[in-house]
Amino acid sequence: MDEFRLLGPLEAVVDGTPVQLAAAKPRALLALLLLNRNRVVSTEGLIDELWGDDPPAQATKTLQVYVSQLRKALGTERLLTRPPGYLLRVDEGELDLDRFEQLIQQARGQGPAEARDTLAQALALWRGAPEPVAARLEELRANASEDWLQASVESGDPVIPQLEELVAREPLRERPRALLMLALYRSGRQADALELFRKTRELFVGELGIEPGPELRELQQAMLRQDTDLRLKPVQRETPPLSQQRRRTWLLVAAALIVLIAAGVTAALVARDRSSSRRGSPPTTTRASTELRSFVFTLENFLQQSHEGRAEVAHVLAGAFDCSLSPQVAAAQLDSVQENRQSLLEQLAALRVPDDEAALRVADRLQRAIHASISADWIYRDWLRAHTSCVRGSKPPAKARRADARATAVKGRFLAAFNPLATRFARRTWRAAEL
């Protein structure tokens, strides 16, 4: 199966081989055709999108050259000339954006807890910022993120830190502010919720010259009168069908990692998950291959984010040892990294693991690797907290070095299982030091 990915840097795989598109304009053209897949896009429309108000003198001929380059890379049967322009044929399951939109639609018909998990799967498909011509997709991601946060609030999940971060990053979006007000109110922080409304009104009047919208105003009034409709609604629990039991077990495993990471209890839970996952009937070969490919690509996105977190940890520790950071500041920054890992754990919790022996082995070992890595970082954090002055010349405790060595070994065992799958689907391989 050929594959196209728009949810992040543009990627295309044809007959198992990645398509190399280094030049900006052919990449933009492919992104535009993917956004309008299976529809004719006029030559005039493509020229407007690619060059705006300043097209070259021979824009039509230049566009034809780009189309020819894409045909050579993708196949003549896929990129077709259809008056008044071109049509890119994309089959079901070939584009990550289609899967994202399907999951968003699926979540709309679910209860809060199920919608939260489905939306987490959708958000896990994102690999970074999309191509400039596909920047409109960022709004889709923002809406999906807010949908996930709303479902999490309605499920009673503790997402106040994530909401506070989103409000700080997008101060003029009203929905995150409404969700944060509601989350604060339900956690017993009514005064903080009302103070947030006061600051919101002050910001909107000062920056935009307008009052907050009706949703925020009505929410404030409901809080002032202690409206019982604001209380968290009890969730009716039903026994999930067998096809969903493994996903639920993974959610429990991830929650246990957050709360009991130092207790070393994950092995038993993962083993139970592995046992229960084998009870279902095996999928067809085609479906199994598709699910396994999706599993590998999702984990690749997870590992890239994990790599960025590891680089941040290394930077913080280097700052502590060269005294550019005080021990207390370094410890606080390590705490911040750990908080960011919360979102990664939530993505992992929603991960669908195929009924495949190799995938189950990878998932088991990934859980152990996360446990070992976070435990090692916590030892460094606690060691830094115990110091009040520069640690230059000091050595971390032997316990930290042993934890580092153990984490490296466990990550190595995980990669020994994952890298062959990555190679099978033409993805990059990883080293333990990168994670």
C-alpha cells in the first residue's frame, strides 16, 4: 500500500520506497493535491496557491514541469490530467488525514471517556507542523485538542496543567478558558475560576475592545449561583466488548506508570494485557499488515517526541554541571520535562496494539523502557534538590549511574524488538542514546 502523510512534514511512500521531494514548490503542489484528493483542482487555482499575487511569467509551463516530476515519483496512474487541471487519486487508508478525520467523527458519537481515548488516537497521528500550504490543518488539530480536553474534563481527568499551558499559549481563544474555568470549579477552586473570568474580561476588553462571549459569561453566572448542572456527571460504566478490552488495559497501565512508577509494578500489568490480547480472533493478513504499519508509524512519532525530551534532559543536566543553572532551577526544569511526558503517556495509553507477536513484544518492552528512563531522571532530580550551590566537580550518586545503565539496557532491548519492524516499513532505526 502507498502512503501519504500531511499531519506534519510531508511524506510519501510508494511501493514501500520513500519519495524524495526536496524542492519546496513540488512539495507544496503535492500537499495541495492531497488536501483536494480525488477532486479536480484547476490550473489557475494551483498557480494562485503556489505563487499568490506574483506568479512567474510562464507559471503554467512551470506547473506542468512540477506535475511531470510528481508523476515520475508517484506513478502516471495516480496523478491524472482532468480539465481544467489535475486530479490526485488517493485510495482509502492511504492518507493520514483521512484517518484523523475518521477518528474525530467517531468521537462525536461517543461518551466522554470513549471520546477522550479516540481523540488521543487522532492526535497521536500528528508528527509536527504541517507544510505551509497545509497550515489550515493546524486549526483542525487545535479543535481536536480542545475536544480531547473537554472530554477529559467531562471524564473527571486532572488536566488543569494542560489547560493552563494552552491558555498561556493561545490567550485569545475562549474555549480553553471556559474549560479551565470549569476544571478549576470542579476541583474545588471556585475562587480561582471566577478570578480567571475577571482576568479574561480585562484582557478581552483591553486587547480587543469587546466583552467575553456568551459561553464564558453564562459560565460565570452559573458559578455565581452554584448551578448544580456544573457538577461532574456520573459516568455509566459498561463492560466493553472484547475488541476494546485491550485498549482499556493499556489505559490502566499508563495510569499506573504515572502514579506508581517507582513501585515497579508494570511488568505484571503488561503481562496481563499481553495475555488478554491473545483471546481475540486473528485479523486477516491485509488488515493485520495495515494495523501493524499504523502501529509502527505512531510509535515513530512517539519516539521522536521522546528524543526531544531526552535532549532537553541532557541540556538541563549539562547546565547544572557547568553551573549555568542552579541545582534548584535544574531540578525544576526536570520536573517540567516530566510534566510534558504526561502527554506522551496519554498517547501511549490510547495506542492500539495489533494482535501480532512482534507488536506485543515491542509494546511490553516500551513500557519497561519508559519506567526505567523516568525513574533514572527522578534520581537526578532528587539529587539536585539536595544541593544548594553549584555541583561542578560533584559526581551523581552511584544509584543514578546504575539507573542510567539499566535504562540504557532496557531501551536497547526495546529497540532490538522495534527496529526490525521500523526497517520492514522503510522507517528509520533508533539508538538507545537517542531516547
